[in-house]
Amino acid sequence: MSGAAGGSGDNPWQDNRGNKDRSITKSSVAGGEGMAQAVIGGGAAAGGPRLEGDAFLTGDQMTGGYGAADILHACTIEAHAGEIAVIVGPNGAGKSTAMKAIFGMLKLRGGGVRIGGEEITHLSPQARVAKGMAFVPQTNNVFPSMTVEENLEMGAFLRQDDISGTMAQVYELFPILKEKRRQAAGELSGGQRQQVAVGRALMTQPKVLMLDEPTAGVSPIVMDELFDRIVEVARTGITILMVEQNARQALEIADRGYVLVQGRNAYTGTGAELLGNPEVRRTFLGG
């Protein structure tokens, strides 16, 4: 993946040291500039060690489901600032349910959610957006009748400042969106619509970007490109939490990985550790 390596040219997204401007993120990303610089390019995605210390995003011992049945059973998901954390597992394992619980779309019967050390378990999804969370669902994640640019503008609905700088960065990250900015999002390819959805989420200047199956239904080439862009976003200091069906490829860029089975943590480790685990490979990665 070419984007994972980065470069030192004019594109700040491809700087191995991260995006120095960082205007796409809120200035209060966990720990400030020093924390962001400490994690940019230093996780498993870049071959570095697993990060230690307090997690920036935590879904702690989450238990809950729909109606009377629990789908999550004391499930814990964590991610540090600037990390890519990936949730994988078989169909029906509770992966998307865990994401929805963290974003406040599912009421928990046990456990809690914290961001930057702040308890947010009882906050609505809208309130969590104001705290710095952005969620991109797998489907129905664009306004098809609106243009690409109008979709991006919708992502900045909570902001009162000038959004032009952030939009310019989104266009730099996804050049095809600038080219098609006057075109209706519903006319784009599946991969391009995913780029619009991610770009709109970035317009909120999130501290945490949550992606539910971002590569579902796209070609292998588009999947690689999306993963490259996800790595570049993480290098700006944004925490990425992602559910992904292409488990092997996702774990290759992951700083931290979680394998869920029947709503429980089955395996946890760095992406490299899970890829090297014979049982994980045999059971979940096809050998």
C-alpha cells in the first residue's frame, strides 16, 4: 500500500511525521500536540511498538443488545490517540453492535464508554459528536441527491468557524471528490461514495473516527486505496475504530486488534500479534 509508507512531498497527508497543520482535527486531541506527534507513524501500522498508557477511547465491559437479548457480553474495546483499532470476527459476532454501543446508538445494560477519560455512557449520539466522535455507517451513509460538496458541508453543521481549510484537506486526501464536487453523491461508484462518507465525517474535525465496514462491496484496488487513506488520517492524531470484513488486510494496518465471538472478546493484541497467532489465522483468517 503506497500511502502507508508516506512521503515528504507537498502533500501533508503523506508526511511520515504527520500533518503538521492538523486543522482537520480539533486542537484538543488527547494530550495536545505532543501526544499526537508521539503516536503519528509510531504504531504497528508503521512497524512500531504497541502503545502503552491510558486509552483515549474505551468501551469498557459493555453488555447490551436489542430487546431482552444481550448481544454484547462484557466486551471491552480500547484505542489510544492516533491508533487504528480494528474489530474483526465471524458474522453475528457483535462487531457492529459494539460500534453502535460506543457511539450511543445502543443502550448498555452494563459497562460504560469513555472518551479522553470522560464518562459519556449516558450521552446521545449527537452529544457524542460534539465530544469529538464521528461515525460512518456501512450503508445509507451519503445524501444521494446532494452534491459531493453539499455532503461535505453537511458534515460541518455543528461548526461555527471557517470550514474551507478542512474541506481543502478532505479534497487533498480524496482528490476524486474535488473533481466530482458538483456531482450528486448518488451517481458515484461505491468506493467514491465511501470517500464522501469518510470526508463528511472528517468535516466535523473529529478526535475519534468510527468506520463500520468501510470497504464492503468495493474492489480490491479501491479497498487498498481506502486503507491507505485511513492510515494517513490516523497519522494526523485522529483515533480510528473500524469494523472490517477483510480481516487480514485490516489487521495489517492495525495498531490494535480485537476478535469478537458471540459478543465476547476472544483474542486481543496488536495487528501483528493477531496475524501471527496460529489459532486466529486458522479460525478467522483462512489459514
